[in-house]
Amino acid sequence: MSSTRLPKGRFIAALLRIRAQIKRGLKFEKYDSDEPGAKSTHCSWGLCSENEEQWPNAEDHLWPDKFREHKRVAPKYREDTDECPFAMPRDTAPGCGCFYRCRVFQKKYKTPNREQAVELYTATINQHIS
């Protein structure tokens, strides 16, 4: 049985892939459902992306067979240290879950533009490969 955690190498690969897509002009889109019982968020530039192109490898999904058969995007859980580049540091933005510390979904933070997003991804990548 496979792990439900995304291995470090796969996490870094996702960061590199999404950064490259942002650089190439990926359109910024976000979605925040507040429907009771169906809460979900999606940001085309974030690790909460539901885009198949950003999570193209079946082994990165909780249910690889569902991804292969139906293209169901459900990335594995990340380790606590493997944060999205858009998450504010825990000491400056306490909260339960990345949504509450997200530069995209929290109005108290400014959503990064393309250049800033690339810089945040680069910093996160460098932090994990050094």
C-alpha cells in the first residue's frame, strides 16, 4: 500500500513544474467555495491547484487509479515542512491549515503578482534543496 504523503522529491518536482508554468504565462485563477458541507479552494498558481497539468503523475495522487482512469486530481498530503509558497510563516499568521495563512485567500494579505509568485516559488525551492 502506498503512502499518503508526498515524498520530498515529488514535492520539489511539483514546485519546479508550477513555477515553470507561472513563468510561461499560466492564467491566475482562484476559487473559494463556501457551500456548507462542500468547502473547497483552488488556486491555479498554488499547491491547492486542481489542474491535471500541475499534477500529471499518478504516483502523486492519493488515488492513482482514479487519476489514471478519470483524471481525478487529489494530490497526496504534504509534510508539515513542505508548505505552499503562498503560505505566510506560521509565527506571523497562526491558524489551522494553509487557507488561513494564504496570501491568495486571506484579504489581509496581498495576492502576489506573477513576478512575486515566481520569487516565492524560487525561495521555497531553494529552501528545500539546500
